[in-house]
Amino acid sequence: MELDVLAFGAHRDDIELTCAGTMLKLADHGYKTGIIDLTAGEMGTRGTPEEREKEAEESAKILMIQCRENLYIPDANIEINMENKLKVVKAIRKYKPKIIFLPYWQDRHPDHAHASQLVSESAFIAGLSKLMPEIPRHRPEKMIYYMCHYEFTPSFIVDITEQNDRKIKAIHCYKSQIYNPNYQGEQTYISSPEYLDSIEVRSRYYGGHIKCKHGEPFLLREAIEIKDIMALV
Ligand SMILES: [Zn+2]
């Protein structure tokens, strides 16, 4: 299977909370998308890896993705080492995405920052033919960073107004993680109603930048080539 876009998240729910609207929009347009979760989330304050696996499967159906895999790298300890890089390289070579979504390289959660570096370095070496020569090499054409906790000035913003309701539905699949008055467990910021508000406020804020209701911001390290400048208007 060859994908158009493969999104990497440190934890199950990272993609839903950051760029699910764009994933849905891509699927709506007929593009093939997939998600790789790097860890099983075993260090999370709430929920077990088994609960989170079921939640992620439920959400995957809403997001209309072709595949979702977990690399079982230790949670809260995403190391930039060759063992982990090879796991990511294998996933990239298996799905041959044209574009990779990955977390912005600076974040308050060290897993997000480390995931960013791990995926970025792995995507480069996935293109080296002498590395694991038994699997054909593949290097994605673009690395596109999504926003976690720390903000950046976006390279572009995607209008997700039509996808926002389904994005929120996907987020609500994570019953052990987000605000859920029926769930018995320790409270965290993510499980507070304010966190859900912050998702709404952020998408309204970035939507406002491009004069639409809901938007998701993205960043590239390099400049983007525009083939037809009139396509901008
Ligand atoms: Zn996370």
C-alpha cells in the first residue's frame, strides 16, 4: 500500500488533537492517509494501553485512514537511537508516503520534541539504499510539522470547517483521556473541560487567520514552491 500522507504521533490521540481535521480533509479529497503512533501510551496518568488501543481503533474509522500502526517505543522515553530509527524507517518504506506529518520540534512534552527529531532523521535515512538494502529505499518529499503545545508562525493553515465536527467526534473516542464525567480516574489538564475548550479556541483562532471558522496550522522548515501564483486566490 502506498500512502499520500503518513502522520506520526508520539501518543495515540496526538494526531486527533492536532491535525485530524486535515487528515479528514485529505481523505475527503480521495487521498490515502495513515497514522503511526510511536508509543502505546503506557505512562499516561489515565487509561491503560489496551483502553487506548481500542479508542485509537474507533477513532481511525472516523478519520477514514487506510492503516494505523503502533511502534511500541517506550512511552516517556522516546530515544533517538538506531533501534528506534530503524522502526520508523521500516514504516516509511512500507507505506511510501509522499508527505509526512510530524510534531513541531519544540514542545513542553519531551516525547513530542523527541518524536519530531526521531521521525525527521529517520525520514532522511529511509532514502539511503545501503541501509537495510533488503527493503527498497524511500524518502518522503515533504516533512510538515503540526502544532502541539508550543506555537509557531504557520507556513500555511488548512480550512477544516467542514471536517471539524468529525474531528471532535474522533477526539471523543478517547474516553479515558479527555473530559468524561463518567470516567473514574485521576484528573489531568487534558481530562478537564477547559482542554476541550482550548482545542476549539485554537481552531477558531487559526481559522480567523484565513477568514474561515476552523483552521489547523502547519509549518515547514523550507520554503514552498508555488507553481501557479494565481492558485493562491
Ligand atoms: Zn502526546
